[in-house]
Amino acid sequence: MIRNRQEEGTVNRSSKRGSQRRTGGCLLGLLLLILVPGGAHADNAGDNPWSFLGFTRYRDAIFIDKTRLTRSAPGKVVVPALIKPTPDSIFRRRLRREIPTYKESLENFYYLVLVMELDCPKQRLRFLVIQFRDAADRALQTTSDARAPWKAVKPGSLWQQLAGAVCP
């Protein structure tokens, strides 16, 4: 009888974990729909919500959309960023080397949208969603991870500029 209770507890715990994963996945999917809009070209005029933040270490322009900034928890901010690499970008060359399927799936990518969560008090960030989009604004590849690892925001870095722009 004790063994059955332990087995039931194990089943309940594992089903609880599965439920938490499904809930986390659903929340991340909803976040993706809200924060990764269609028509996200940073070079369009008019009602463009994207504002220039700076350049990546590969000298590609990065933009943020403060209109889609959300507070995920006290001291935490979620914000989308857009990176538009130049055709001869070092970033593009590294992708070609590091992603075996680049030629088939990412050859025509025009820009990259990142959904980042910043933990302002602890000065760290993580990438929740990474999405490659083409010039017609179609998603070519999307990767999402609700439990992405945190990375320290280094002083003087572009990410510190981002934190300065979005953290309270």
C-alpha cells in the first residue's frame, strides 16, 4: 500500500511537471505572438515602433520596440529587439559556418527578431525567442526557450545600453 502511494505521488509529480511545461510553452507561445509582430521592418517610415539602439559587435544595426515592452515580474522586463545584418556581415558568415542547414533554411533571411528578458536588479538577460525572418516578413525559423539560461550584462556592452533604455 505504501508503494502504491509513492507511485501515485510520482505520477502526480510527473504529470504536474508536464502540466507546468505545457503552461510554460503556452505562455511563451502567447508571448511570441504578442512581441514578434508581422511587418517588423526597422527601415520603414511612418508608424515605425522600432528605435535604433546601437550596433552589435559585428557592426550590424540593432533596434528595440519599446511599445511592446512588458514587465514579466518585479524588476524584470521583456522587450523585442531586431537585428538587421548587412549582406556581407560577419554575423552572416558565422551563421553559415555554425548552422549546417543555413543554405536551405536561412539563405534569404533579412533580419532577426529576439525576444529578451532582462532581470534589471541582477543585471542579466536571456533570449526567450530567436526568429529569422525574410524580406517578405515571413518567419523562416523560430527557436523559443522559456527556461533559457541567464547571461550577465557586461559593463560597456550593447546589452548594458539595452538595459539602460528599458529598465526602470
